[in-house]
Amino acid sequence: MSIEVISLSPVQALGIPVALVGAVFLSVGSQFQQHGVAVVDARMPTGKRVGLRFGQVLALARRPSWLLGTALLGLAVVFQLFSLYLAPLTVVQPLGAIALVVTVLLNARLTKTKLDAASIRAVLLCVGGVGLFVTIAALTTTTVAIQNTQLVIVLTILIGVLIVFGVGFAVLRKRLTRIFYVVGSGILFGFVATLAKVLITRIQTIFQTGFHLRFADWLTVVCLVGLIAAALLGSYFVQTAYSTGSPSVVVAGLTVIDPLVGVTIGIVVLGEAAAAPLWASIVFVVSGLLAVYGVIQLSRHGPPPNALSDAATTL
């Protein structure tokens, strides 16, 4: 049996360290944002969680820790977009898992909580699964031109996802747990990463050929609108998830579910792994399941919300 692998070019390989730097910014920024949310949430009346209220959102905008976290997350986005410009989506997107390790260590130190065996095992499952995934992706995937039909499929799926999560939140918000917000934000930001990759290539084309009111150009506009909608709803879910538990769980969703969604789209719809051998597809599925199982386990093991609020008040 022959094994066919595809090596990254030097320029594409540069996307890997760029993505790792972005992951560190994501981790630290998420920690600061969670502390800001914890302080604001602690000052609100207790009761059933139904998502962040408008007054809480305004209060967040006045918290220095939350604003600093937002700035750091902005830098993380810049580095992520640059890495997507340099390398295939299936290679750089899963590297955000390093943020989970940094976040777990920071969170344990700030809350003065010793990591138990279950938490360590969950982190190893997340990072190990994603690490195996990205290793095989680096050897077997490549960037391909995105056709209009493929983009229409991605946008159609995104519309369905936005409807499901939007209606689900509106109807069931009084009964939703933090895992809903974690999974929801991870899925939505997976689409954000995919659409960002599409926009990077299409905007380059528009600059070269000009905007001519063609179907492809209008698709680019719709793609931008979809990216903004997914980013806004995903961001709201992230902030709500911060108010209900550990930032480690939120970052786990963003760095595990997010890349798995983005990479799945890259493989199934965009065809970035069209030349990958069968064994690679099997590894993708197994490693992805391990990573998702790690997220579920991590959501069950973490410092309680009150410990996070106490730590946040010191910042």
C-alpha cells in the first residue's frame, strides 16, 4: 500500500508559529475577559441564568480587565487571519489547542486550585486529539481554490446553524446549561474561521480584477455578512459561558470544537484533503472524537463559579 503525503512549503509552514502566537493571545485574553464577566456577574441579582442582559454588556465595556482581554483577543484574531493567509485551514486552525493548556495553567494559578487527575486527563485528551489531527493534516492537506458552489453550501449550512442556535436560545434560554454556550460558540467560530479563509482569497481576487457585480462578488458580500453574524452570536455565547463557569471550558470549546468544525468543512466541502489517503481519514475521525470527549470531561471538572468571581475581584 502506497502512502501519499503532501509537504508544506516554507511559506505555508510559517503559518504554524504564527498560529501558536495567536493561541497564546487567545488564552491570556480569554482569562482577562472571564475575570471581567465574573466581577460584573457577581454584582447582579442571583437567579436563573438566561444569558447576559443589556445592562451587563454595558458594564463589561467599563471593566479594564474585560477591555484588555478584548484587545488581546483582537490580536489573536489578527494572528489567526495571517496564519490562514499563509497555510491551509486544516493545518493552522487546530493549533489553537495550545491556548487550552495555557488557560488551564493560568486559571489554576489564579484560583489557587490544584489540577486533579480528571482535569489533567481531559486536557491531555483535548491537546492529544487535536495534536494528532494537525500532524496528519499537515502531511495530507493543501490549500485549494474555493468554487462558488462550495461557498453556497457553506453559507447554507451556516444559515441553518444560526437559525437553530438563535431559536434555541430564544425559546429554551431559561433551561440552557453552559455546555450549550460552549458548543454553540465553538461551532459558530468554526464557521467564522472558514469564512475568513474564503474572504482572504476572494478579496485578493477582487483587488486584482475589481468588483463587477458578478455572482461571485455578491457571494463575497454575503460571506462577509455571514461572518459578522456568526461572530456576533458566537461572542455573546462566549461571554455568557464565562459567567457560568471556568474559562478553561470556554477556551476548550473555542480551541477544539472550533477547529474541528472548520477542518471538517475544509475537508468535506472545500476538498483540502482530496488527495489524503484512507488511513488519514480514519485518524481524523478518531482524533476528533478524542478531542471532543476531552472537552466534555473538562466541562465537568473545574473550579466553581464563586471561586472564579473571588479571583476576579483581585484584578
